[in-house]
Amino acid sequence: MPDVKHFDPDAVLETVVRLFWRQGVATTGIQDVVTATGLNRSSLYATFGGKQELYRAALRRYTDQRSRPAFRSLAQDQRGLRAVAEFFDGLIEARCAGEHARWGCLVVNAHAGAENGDPEVRALLDQHHQELRDAMLAALVTAEAQGQLAAGTDPGAAAELLALLAYGVNLRSRAGADAGSLHMTVTAALQSLSSRTVV
Amino acid sequence: MPDVKHFDPDAVLETVVRLFWRQGVATTGIQDVVTATGLNRSSLYATFGGKQELYRAALRRYTDQRSRPAFRSLAQDQRGLRAVAEFFDGLIEARCAGEHARWGCLVVNAHAGAENGDPEVRALLDQHHQELRDAMLAALVTAEAQGQLAAGTDPGAAAELLALLAYGVNLRSRAGADAGSLHMTVTAALQSLSSRTVV
DNA sequence: GCTATCTTGAAACGGTCATTCCAAGTTAGT
DNA sequence: ACTAACTTGGAATGACCGTTTCAAGATAGC
């Protein structure tokens, strides 16, 4: 009986993700969203609710579609430190060149804003961090089993270290950090964790 | 002949720093500044100019009064890796407890916002990064001279690594990261850089 | 005490913010 | 074709944004 939506909510949300990602939440107005998506306020509010709910939905979509797949392939990669190195290679490439260059990471950016006061947002940040750390841990456990880790290295602590390093890469890339310098830094980190038999 | 200011611009700026630091720039209105400082719009604009100039001044004050002194004492500390460890200890303590707990770092937060589009802000971020890296480097060169670094460790790359780690600590602490976990991570990082003769 | 020069208080500026409302339009089942 | 249920366009909401303006007040040198 009812009328049906004249747009694809998923495509709209993807547009919103990119808006918040590039410009930040606080500096992006509902008018920007209306202009970029082409739909009007009524449809926007009826579909997603207000701005904060829209931001939460964007954050969820970002982690679902971008973060988690990358974490999954890292966790499943059986090559140990090589897997970690390639994860960072892809990250740096995506952050410094191409369509999303200098956008950083939506989740990392969210840490710095005032929007992390929202408990639901905070929970998403924590979940994202845990998933990143766990993926690193899986790769490091594999590396350890293959004798790639330096003696006495705690995979758990090293996983947390690499996760924080990823935050740093995301942050600095947004301010224009040089890709070569970031690559060098990651290489140094991995070398410091590795037994010197592999490099 | 003229009248003289009825307030201390330096004290006002310190109040503004804390406002921007805690709440973020985008979410802090001029009205918030007026309320927090007690002075009115005329005096505010006559003394500091508009909001963007006020923010730039706050950033300069933050780096002058908070970042740079910490960097200086790190660079001058002759104990090598121990100096680095204490730098991070102080950082984590300041970020997770006390008056500024969960505020993160004003400069790190600035990376994520839209305000880094301002060339002058961008320059401040780059300068801050360089000073942090240089301080780390000085400590690491000292460590190397004392045989504290693992063979084959490049102090320059390691300095950059530790700088990025500091960004990660600042970011995650703002989202409520546990101090103990951060300490553990820093310890793991330093251990991975150290020759196993010292711990 | 007068004056030149600055500061201060308070109101007002146009613009943009997120959100709401409602009449008109569209659809699917009867 | 009629209707119930929903969507859409577009205007309107009041609140707040950063900034400007200007008359009144305060100060230091004469």
C-alpha cells in the first residue's frame, strides 16, 4: 500500500561516509549532506534520524565495509610478519594516494573529536581497536610459530604496539606525511620485532 | 593616554587552550570562550582577532608551554632508553589521570579536524612533529652511544617510530584507553629496540 | 580638568545550524 | 478508481554561529 523509497539508502550512506570522512563531522552540515546526496531533508530524517544517528550509521558502515575486511585478510594471512608488512603497505598507499588521500581514517579521526562523548560511538571505537589488535595478534602468533619473532617478544604487547602505530600512520597521513617516511618507520618497527634470521 | 586592558591576555589564552583542548575547536563557540574567560566579544576580537587566529594562538601557546618543555627535557636526558621510558610514563600519566585526563593532546587532535586545512596550522603540526622526532632522536643517539640499542637499529627510523607511538597513545587515551595497557605497549616497544644486555 | 586613545558593554548583524511540519505526490492492495 | 500508507518537496522553525558596530567608560599625559 505505501509508497516506496525513491533512492538507495545504502548508496546515500556511502556518500555520507565520504563526507564525514573527508571534512569531519562537526564541519559537515545537514545542508552538505542534502546537496551531496540529492535527497531532501524529509527523506533523510525519515530514513536515518538526526545527524548523530546518521554519523553512527556512517561509522558502522565504515568499519563494516572498510576496516573489518582489511583486518580479516590480515588475520587470515599465514605469512607472519610479511602479512603485517603488506597490511601497512596497503594502509599507507590508501592514506597517501588515490581517491581518499589525506583523509586519514574515519574511526581514528573520531577519537579526536567531541563526538566520542556519545557512548555508542565510544563503543564502536573500542570495538574497532580490539578488532585491529586481534588481527595483528593473529598475524604475530603465526609469525612466532614460524620463528620470525625475536626471542622474548610478547605477541600481545607487540600487537598493541602495531595497532598504535597504525593510528599514528593514519593521523600523520592526514596532515600530509610523506609515504616514504611512513614506510620506513613501519619497516623499522617490524625489523625490531623480528628475529634477525628473517628480514 | 589610552585606557589599558582590564585583563591578562596570557591567562585568557590559557583558558582558551583548555577549552579547545577538551571540547575541540569546532564544538567550541565564541560564546563558550566569552563565558569561560569572563571578558566580552569586543575585548576578545580586539586582542586576538577572530576564532581562527585565536585557535592558532592557542596552538602556539600549547606547544610553547607544554610540548616543547617536555621535548627539551627528553632531548637533554643522558640516560638513553630510560629517558624515553620516563617521557612516555609522564605522557601516559598526564593523559589518563589528573586535571587533563582523557583530553588527549591538542596538537594530535588538530590532525584529525578540518582546521588542518589552514596552512599556518599545518605548519605548526609539522613543526611539532619534527621537534618530537628530534627529541626522540637525541635520546636514541645517546642510547646508542651507551650500547643500549640492538645491533642494526637505525636511530632515525626508531625515533620516528616512537613519535608515531606517542600519537597513538594520545589518541587512544582520549577514548579512554587503560593506562596499564599503554604502559605495557611502550615497554614492549622499548624492549624491541634495546640490546638484550639492558632491559 | 581636559583631551586623545584605547577598552568595554551590549545590542544587532546576516548567515547557517539541526530539526519539524504539512500539503502534494506516489504506490500497492482492494 | 478508490483508499490507506508512505515518501517527497519546500518552506518555516527557533536557536546559535562568528563577527561588527557604537555609545559609554576608563586611563595617562598635558
